[in-house]
Amino acid sequence: MKVINIDEYNPSMGVLVSLEDKEDFKSIKGSINMDIDKILSNPSKYLDKNKKYYFYCLKGSRSRRAVQILGVYGYQVTKVTL
């Protein structure tokens, strides 16, 4: 599993995605919020295999799960630690 620190992230690298619940979403500049359950149930509806995604969440468990599963499906994903 690829892991980087938020300080290493640059918007030119790919899409920064928060996996927090909408009510807990703490935006990092340039990030978007997505529902992990929706992504994992139908990744091709929400993600493009030609793009790179950088997932984060406050505790790290959602982003770890997403990166592990989506990586198996061939998506270019990286876990971001805060």
C-alpha cells in the first residue's frame, strides 16, 4: 500500500479525497468528500482508472480500507496520513 504524508501531497499529483461523513468533513484545500460505501460498492461509477486518487480520513481506517480494496481492482490509489 502506498502511503504519503499530507505535507508531501501536491494537487498536480492527483485527486485528494476525504472519506469522512459529510458532517465530519474537514476540508483540506482542494479536496473533495466522497462516501466510502458508495465508492466501494460501485467504483467505476465514481472513479476513473486513468486518474490517481489520494484518500484521507481523520482516523485512517477508512482510507486504509479504500486503498487496499481499490488497489486490488486496479485503481491508482494512495493513503494520505494527516
